[in-house]
Amino acid sequence: MSLLYLIAAGVAVWLLWRMFSHSASRKPGDPNTTYEIPITVKVTYETEDKTRSPGTDDDKDNWEGSFWEVQQPFPAKATLRIKYEDGAGKQTERVVDVRQFGTDVSGNILIGQCRMRNATRTFRMDRIKSCIDEETGEIVSDVFAYLREKYDSSPERTRDTLIEEEYDTLRVLLYVGKADGQLRAPEKAIIRETCRALANDSRITDSMIDEIFSSLDAPTIHAFKLAVGRIGKTAAAARTLLMKAAEDMVATQKTVHPAEKEALEYMRKRLFEPASLPERPL
């Protein structure tokens, strides 16, 4: 039995020697040769610019968007140099081209183009420590009152007053002007001069007339007649001014559209007694 164990051990040693010598004799390029190839994984990491703070702006308070919650903002044109203290107590001096001002739950505020930041900024007036009008050099102690005075004396105030006080007249003029489908430049010029006479202000421009009409809904025939009826109860001077404007607008064309003729006939009937204003030939 011991002899058999010796023979088996010898065979095992011989087999191991053969396997070792066979693998050691293989050369590179031998198709039967296998190699362990190390795998290197390259990892790229995204890095952010440490000099920037995305999503933050130390020059802008969180409440600034509240200007758009102002119920009745007023337009104002003024260039103000202000010393301003933000919510953190930081003071800066800057020049602001004011566009609008008004009041919200936080108090009186204004919005405009900040030249220092070259961006739109909103400022609470209670945080303005000092203010000077850049154009006149005037020291402004009450910013809200100062801007309100500028608005009250501006053409924009005249425009807004026209919309408030001459709403029916404007809608009648718009209806007559568009009765044939389009409002032409000669008709718009007559409307402009009529509005100047109504407001006693020569600063009204064609662009302001466009702004006024863009704020009005195009009147239907029913709305037109209701407006004429209400105007028929006003002073004779205002009725005569409106009637002349409507007739002059229609007269700018060689042919009269049926809708224009109908509008003029209705206006003469409702604005005047039959004998008080002779009918002009069309």
C-alpha cells in the first residue's frame, strides 16, 4: 500500500511540473495566452465657480417684486440720486431713472432703472435717506409728494384724465373712426386735436391717442348708441365739438361708408334738436 501511495504522489508532482512548465513557455502573441489587464476608471467631477453665488443678489431685497401688486401705479419721469439703506442696513448711493411709483402694503415705493446695477430695481421710500433731482439739483425731502407733483403736471396725467372724464366721447370717436373697418391717419389727427381741445392741453400726441384707444374695448353699435345718449345730456359746447369732429372724420374720405352715415344720422338725432343743427350734406 505504501508503494501505491508513493507512485500516486509521484504522478501528482509530475503533472504539476508539466502544467507549470507549459504555461511559462507561452510567449506574447500566442492565441492561447491570456493576460490580466488592469481597468482604470477616470472619474470627472463638476466643479462650480466659487466666486459666484447662484440665486442670490445682495443688492436686492426679497420684497422687491411687490411693486406689481400696487393697485394704482402712477407713471413718473424723474432722475433721482438717492442714498438708500437696504433691509440689512447697508447704505449705497445710486442714480435711478424713475418709471412708476405707488403704494402697497409695505408703504410708498418706486420702480426704475438703477444706473449703478444697470437693472430694474424697486425702492421703498421710507429707506431713502436723502434724495436729489439730478436734472434740477433740487433737494427732495418728500419723494412721494415730489413724484406726485410731477405726475399731476405731466401729459400722462392729461391722458389719464381724458380716459376718466371723457370716456363716452372717446368711445364715440373710436366707433366713428373704425366704422368703415380702419382708423386712418387723417382721422386720428382730428381725434388728437379734439382731445387737445377737450383737455386744454397741446401736449397730447398721436402715440398717446394710440395708448388711449388700446385701453378701450372696441364699442359695439349698442354701446355707441348708449354713449351718444349720455353725451346728449351734457353741455352744448361739448356736444358741438364731438359732432364736428365726427363729421370732419367722415369727410376725410371721398366715399361715405353706410356705417359712417348711420352713425352721423344717429348722433344728430340724439345730440341736438332737429332745428338746432342743420344737417350737412354727405
